[in-house]
Amino acid sequence: MTRHPAARAAALLAALAAATALAVTGCGGDGASGPELSARDAFIPEPATADLAAGFLTVENAGDADDTLTSVTSDLAGTIEMHETVDNTMRQVDSFTVPAGGALTLARGGNHLMLMDLTGKPTEGETVSIELHFEESEPITLDVPVESATHTGE
Ligand SMILES: [Cu+2]
């Protein structure tokens, strides 16, 4: 027995309607869902040369959805890469996850920002403006203090 074409069409329509409903819910119209980001404890240790500097900070996510740090920009640096450290070797990654109800921590010996193509050598006591760009959330602009070369943020 073959299924009637009209019944198939009806089933298809029902499936489409369900998909649409899901999509609307996914947009979070109630305003309570999604990532809620805030950044703290950012610092740049004074670098030895004007070639390269590291950046450390914490991004907290008080929301109920993950977000992703997709890029970082600054007037100080032509390029800012995101690096992770594995077995004492750092390597570039495309992005960092900011987990829901958790935090992305960039710290010495682990994940960090690598500021390259510097326009000048940042000096202890200065501040550097950097902008964090996310997949979902609006960008966060930070005035990051330049600390001593051995500063750990503790
Ligand atoms: Cu690095």
C-alpha cells in the first residue's frame, strides 16, 4: 500500500512548522537566555622588546549559553593571536570558548593573547586599549594596564 501524497505533504508541513517553532525559541525572545559576559583582571607584562607582548585576562559568563572569543584587536598591535600552551609549547588557535556559567581564563603558562607587530614598546604604568570580539555578545573594550615583566596577576 502506497501512502497518499496529500498525507505526505501534510506530514512535511507539520515538520516544517515544528522546525520554525524551534528556531523562534532558539532566538531567546524572553531576553533571559544567552551568554552574559564580563571581563576582569586584564594585564600586559612589560615586554623585553617592541616585537612581541603577551596579554592575560579572565572573561566570565554568567549566562546560560556558551560564547566564543573569535578575535582580539588593539591599536598597539597589528596582529593579536590566541595561543594555548600544550607541553610548554604554545600554538595558535582560532578561538576560545567562554563556557556558560564559567569563565575563560588566560594566564601565565596557559592560554594567552599574543600581541604582534607592535606600534611601540608598552611600558609599565601605561594602559593599552584592546577590544574583545565574540560570536554572540557585543564586543568588550578594555583599558589594560601594563605591569612589570614578572607580574602574575595574583
Ligand atoms: Cu604565545
